[in-house]
Amino acid sequence: MQETFKFILKSRQKFIELIDGLSVEQLNQIPVGFNNNIIWNFAHIVVSTQTLVYVRTGIKADTTWVKYNEDYKKDTKPTHFVEQAEIDELKEIAIRSIEQIAADYETGIFKKITSFSTATYGYPMDTIEEVIALTSGHDNVHFGYAMAQRRLVQELK
């Protein structure tokens, strides 16, 4: 699992590099053909991973502790202009949350989880390793959307 956590962290660092290469205005721009923007895609992976790993597995009771969850959870869309301070905090949470999940994994907090099926795929998640693999794939789907959106918002300079 250490290699999986390293891969997730490296993927998130690449997403952060994409963000750092754009203006706040570009990050907030919703390109034609999309219903969200780059910063929403990034923030969505940040809150979704915490929710999937801790709440859907039964480790924590609810999402009240997941900062920004209401703005970026599944089935939401951008509702406000995201300022630089929020972007910086999301970048920090993106890395810190994975480091915390890795530490909790090492201490055995996830030895017994509640099984659940994903809303998107209907695939049953019976182990934390499956959940973490799912979150890695989910991160990269949204990174792909953000890369496509980057091309469109860069044309708008």
C-alpha cells in the first residue's frame, strides 16, 4: 500500500502543478461544454476521498469534519468564485489528508470497515484497499477533466 499512497500523492502534486500554472480567474472559468471548472474538480477529489475512506466505510459517523464538503461533494456544481486563500487551503488539505489516511492505514484503523457499493459504478467495496484504489482512479478521472478544461481556459487569456 505504500506504493499506492506514493502514487496518489504524486498524482495530487501533478494536479497542484496544473493549478499553479493558471490564474485564479482561469481556475474558476467554466468552459463551454462543462458544468464545472478546474478548481471544482480539484476540490471534489479532496472532499470525496475523505468521505469515501472515513465515512462510507463507517470509520466516522458523518461528514461534518470534512472541510468544504457541502460545496464540492458529489452532485454539486460551482456556486461561488473560489479565492486564492481557499485554493491554497485545498492544496494543503489534498496532501495532508492522504498522509493522514496512510498513517491511519499503518496503525490499523481500517482493519474492519462497513462494506458499501459506489454510487457511480455500483461496485461493492469490501476492503480499505479497494476503497483506496477507487479513490486513486477517481482522482485521475477528475485530473483528466481538469487537463481538458485547462486547454479551453488557456485559450481565453
